[in-house]
Amino acid sequence: TLGPVASEPAWLAPFDSRPLRGLMRHKPELVGRLLRTFADRERETPERLGQLQAAGEQLRLRDLAHDLRGSAGTIGAAATQAAADVLQEVLQRRADPAEAVAALQRALRADLAAIERELAGPG
């Protein structure tokens, strides 16, 4: 097994937009737009990851993990970023990606839910 990927590891931090908000402190509407764009673009990604893995599409899976790692890092989705990094490493070693894909799916779903809650605002 892959050790920490098999369960919910401690490094899967909750979504935190504070660094992004700090960088764009005078542009809260831009932060909202970035978060909405990420949520809309990645909504189907957990399923797409599973489909690519099932089809043995290692290159496309690696490319998707690479892209997701970058965009997740930009908005503060640290769990997704870390899980995408693990998947990239697993694929580079040519190991079975099943556990890493499942961990990334869980992390991304959790981050997407947190983003939706944040976009909905207090209430």
C-alpha cells in the first residue's frame, strides 16, 4: 500500500482561502470569481479521475493531477494539492494508482464542498 494515502492522512488540511484573500485583500469579488471558476471547472473531476484510472489512461491521469495540483494550490485547496502531488509521484513510479486516485477524489470532494459553503456565505 501507499501508507498515508490509504486512509485520511493528517496532511489533508481543510480548505483555507485566507492566503488567497490576503493576497487580494482589495479585490474580494475576484476571490469569489476564482473560487467559483475552480468549483465549476472541477465539479466533475472526481468522476473523471476514476474513469481515467479505470481506462488505464496513465498519461491523461498524470496531466490532470498536474493541472489540479497547480490550480488547487492557487486557491488554497491544500488537501487537493497534496493528494494530486501524491498521485503524480505514484504514476511516476509506475505504481498502482488506485489508492492515490481515491485519496484525491476524497480531498477534491471535501474542498469543493468547503468552497461551496464559503461561496454561500454565512447563514
